[in-house]
Amino acid sequence: MSEDRSSTGDAPLVVEVHHPRTPDGWTLHLKRTFSPEHLDPAGRPVLIVPGYGMNSFIFGFHPRGTSMERCLAEAGLEVWSANLRGQGRSAPTGWRAPPPSLRSYSELDVHATVEHVLCATRTVADRVDLVGASLGGSIAYAHLALRGDHRVAGLVAIGAPLRWTEVPAVLRLPFRSARLAGMVRVSGVRRMARLALPVVGRVPSLLSMYLNADHIDLKAVPEMVQTIEDPHPRVNRDIAHWIGARDMVLRGVNVTEALGAVELPLLVMFASRDGIVPESAARAATEAWGGTDVQTLCVGAGDDWYAHADLFVGHDAPRLVFEPIVRWLRDRW
């Protein structure tokens, strides 16, 4: 475990690095962030799960305002940001460690991080709240479906698909064939994004499926791209199977159907004009959910529309996304 005291922002934060291990040979990279001045030990720790082709860097960075981690920490929450296998500085401990997959993410990695969080927490809680970002929310759904022994108290899903009743055009071709998706290995995505984003940013329509250029400070591209990871072919294959079947099926379990037995509080957040995760794919969780404490929040409207990336790095994301998450979580302590 390492510790770093950061004095940026209004209050000093303590940032620690932890390394939980999975039973199949991965050492994961997990970060705890909290504000000694604000931490409420009577609350529950929050575990943030990153999504497709990304690591947890972006949760501790915002181009202009307050990052998600700082916003939650200054509200008294103990914040943990996970890097699952193949993300960030997570690494296999042996050559036989299995590669990333949707099943290993949901069944093993999230479980290992939750158990570590509850062993190391400075709170008195025996359960965690999950915040899933994009595919991270889908992984959280699968975790609840596959692990009857989960230790989760509530879930916030941000731009997270569940059932693909409609598939965006940008996903149709790369995920049309599970076999091909699982064969193609793409590398150097971070470098390509660093070079391409400032250029295509001059033509905002080229980015509109992913972000609204009016909401994003493209001068911060060198920092923002640190969150990008090369996608793994096995995960691509899993996603192609999922899109083809409409529902995610792991270990023979239809995740959408299994969520009918889950009665935890749920907050579903989605962007008003998301070209990656349609509103129907995000709202599917509210229809499948077994509990009654279910809320939705659409971010952006009309000309002030929000796209997928705006939910995390948009100018007003701290006010429109992070602060509502804080209120929702604290209301359920």
C-alpha cells in the first residue's frame, strides 16, 4: 500500500494504492481516495468500476472542475476506484492467468475488489455501493446476477447498457461477428486518440456520437487520454455475443432476467443524446429490476444535449452527474 497526500482543490485528499488478488492469478490495481476532514465512518464505501477500453484515471481527473473522486470524498464518502484485469497497473501473477472477459470481470474481479474494500475500509460498513461507468455498470449488473454472495448495498449505473433492443450504427460493424471481433487485436489506441481528437475536434459533428464538443475542453486531451486502454479481443468477442443475443448471457445465466431477483436500490443515469449507449439500452435495467427503489436521471436536454463522454468530463458533469450521485447515495445510508 502506498500513500500520497494531494492538496489540489478545496480539501487535502489521501490517496492510497492497494493490490487485491483474484483466485485465478491476477493482481488488481485499486485506489482509495478520502478526505480526512470530511470522511463519515458511519457511511458505506463506494467502489467505482470503469468501462470498455478504459482505466480508472478519469475518475480522479476533470478538465475544468471537480473530479468524481473528489466530489464524493468531500461529501464524506470513502471512494475506491478499481482497475480490473488488463486495466491500469493490474497485472497477471503467472503466465497461466486467464485473460480479461466479461465473466471474469463480473464474477472474480469485482468480487475480489469488494472483499478487499470491506477488509480495508475506514468505515463500519459491511457492504459497498457500486458506481459503474459505461460497461462498468453492465459488469456490475452481471456481478449481481452471478454472485449470490455479493456484498452490495446499492448500484449507480452511468451510461450502462443492459439489453440491446437497438444497436447504434457505430457498434454494428465491429461487433457483427463474434469470431472476427475476438481475432482482431488493436494496440496503441491511446496514442491514436491523442493524435486524432484535437484534429477531429475541429469538426464537432465527427465526435457527436461520443461527446458534445461544446461541453469538453479539448485542450485537456493529453490528460484525458490517460484513461484509454487497448480493448482486449476476448472482451470484444463477449460483447459481440451479447449484442447478437441482445441480452448478456454468462455461465448460462441471462443477466437481464436474473436482475428480476435483485431488490437493491438502483439509480440509472444516461445522456440525452448518447451515440454509444441508447436510452433504451440503459433503461432496460429499470424494467428488469426486482426492487422498487429505482430512479432514472437523464442528463442534458434540447440544444444543451449530453453525449456519452460528457457524463464524466463535461464542464457541468460535477453538478449534473457527480452531485446527484452523492445525494442519492447519502439518502440511502
